[in-house]
Amino acid sequence: MSNKLAKKENPTGLVVFIVIMLIIGIGLLIIFREPPEQPQMSEQPAKTYFTYPTYYKEYVMQSAEEFGVDPCYIYAVIRTESSFVEDAESNVGARGLMQIMPDAFDWIQYRLGGDDGLTFDDMYTAEYNIRYGTYLLSYLYNDFGSYELTSAAYHQGMNAVQAWIDDGTIDPEHFNIDEGIDAMPSDVTKDYIYKVVKTYRKYKGLPEFNGGNENE
């Protein structure tokens, strides 16, 4: 009689056992499940505040070679301007990764020959935006000769920077983030220079760029 009672009580233990095994099974599935797919290089990253990504590398390297600009500097400007958001647009109408303004687009297009068939809407496309932005960096660097002054002109405009040089407000021979930068009349532009140049130095320290040639 007692054996029959024991057998009747066993189903409860079996249910408990099955529940435990299900919990263990679910746990194993969670641990060993496939990780989610990583975003493609062309997709927009969530944040780049504390990282130094090298998205759009094909376009950056192509433009760097075409116009003779250090790719680390191109990346520094992209990170500072748009944090790698390809369709970024500012409240004053600057577009894309390198935040090209409408008048800058027209000027660059003219300087590049004016027959590429692009419109300002194409500045939302990484390939074209990076090429146009890199050309402008190249022009400014050849004109001003330093990353600090290139950054200032990219942010404030080449005419403003040239005027500051002409009237003696800033001395191009002694103007970098370690010397003379406090003479910069615009605090916003001064902050921009710091961000770009310090970010540039961070990119230069990445393993993939170590040993690269600098322009300065």
C-alpha cells in the first residue's frame, strides 16, 4: 500500500525536475546564442564620444591620397564635425560627414572642374562629402601651413583667419594648441581647434596609423 502512495506522489517531483531542466535549458540558450550582427561600416554608429572609429575607410584613404592630406586629420575633422553621422545637418544648413555648407559646395565644385554632375543633396553621400571636404582641407593647409590654422579656417572661414593674420591678431609662426592660441578672437573656434588637433593626435596613435608620415 505504501509503495502505491509513493508512486502517486512522484509526478510532483517529476514536474519540478522538468521545470528545473527547462530553466537550465533557457539559460544555456541565452549564454550560447548567436551574437547580434555588427553594423556595416556604412551604418551610423551610436556614439563616438570616447572612441576613434575608422568608418568609411575606403573613401577616406582615396581622398587622402588624391589630395595629399593625412587620413588621421580627415578622420579628426569628421569625428568633430558629425560624429560619423552620414546624413547630419546643422541648424545653418551644413550637410554630411564633414558638414559642407552650400557656398563651400559651390566653390569646391568649381575648383574641381564643375562637371561632376553633383548637387548639394549629394553631400549626404559619404563618398562625395569626404572628397569635397578633403579637397577643402588640402587647400586650407596649403594656404595656412598648420593643422591649427587649417582647422580655424575650416570652422570660421579662410577670409576671417587671413584677416586675423594680416592685422597681427594671430601670429602664424607661433600659433598652435601649445602656444599662441589664446590670441584667437573666437572662443568657439579656439575650442574647435583644440578638439580637432587633439583628436588628430589620438588617431595618429592608433596601431593602424602608427609610423605614418605627418605633414608637420
